[in-house]
Amino acid sequence: MVQVRRWDPRDAPQVHAVGTAFTTNLIYDLITEDACFCLRQASLDAPLTKSYPLGTPENPDHAVVAEVGGQIVGYAELAFESWNRRGSVRHLYVSDSHRGQGIGSALLDALETSARALGARSLWVETQNVNYPAIQFYQRVGFVMTGFDRSLYGPVSESREVAIFFERDL
């Protein structure tokens, strides 16, 4: 059974062991035409593996961990933007061995509770078009694609990666 609780500084070593990598054979290509855009599934010739740096929480008051049997298996962090009343999911990671067991959803539920308490009107998240598993997850839990940024990660000519933005109303 998963238990989600507030992050504690003593959790740092276990949180860093959760892992932030994904591997996929599928990505989404961003298709734009006139005033429309969409994602189209594309297969890769070779699997893509990517991991993300995870430092000390930027917002420790709004960071949570998921535990199973006393072991930390997930981490999530929320930032609240008061000017537009949006809760931004800054991090959401679940260890490989515990993915697909509802832990990501439990972490998001905890962030949503915090966001509502802060007066947020929505949850917002950014991920990459190459992070096929994350896009599938966010759509499955009720997020809707709201936009993209071709240059967020650097010049378009250097990377196939595009930032994709999702939002879920609260």
C-alpha cells in the first residue's frame, strides 16, 4: 500500500535513488499547420533513454514522497504562481519497479490537495514530446494539451525535443 507524505530533508538520499530516467521506442512529433497543432506518434529506430537532474527541492513546503513498505518510491513537487493561481508540477518521478501501480496518480492527488489549499485554479505541467510515457500518463489522468514551445530546450536545429504543456482544471 502506498503512503504519500510531505517531503522531509532526511528523505534526500532515498529520493535521489528513485531515479528519473525513462526509455521509449515511441515519441510524439509535433505537427503544426496554420493555426492548429497536434502530436503524432512516431517510432524510433533505437530506444531513447533520458534522465533528469534532481537537486534539492525548490519548494520544500510543497514536495511529497510516496512510500511503499517504508521505502521511498516516488517524489513530486509543486510550485504555486499566485499571479495566475496556477499550481505547476515541477517534478514527478516514480521508480521503475513501481510504475503502473497508481503511485504517480497518488502523488498528483497530493499535489492537487496542496494546490487547492493555496487557491489554485488548475495544475499545469511541462514535458517533452520525446517523453512518450509521461504524455500517456498525463492524458490518462485528465490533463489536456494546451501548447508547446519549440525553443525551450535550445535552438530547434540542435534537438528534436519540443516542450509540451498540459493543464488540468481543479
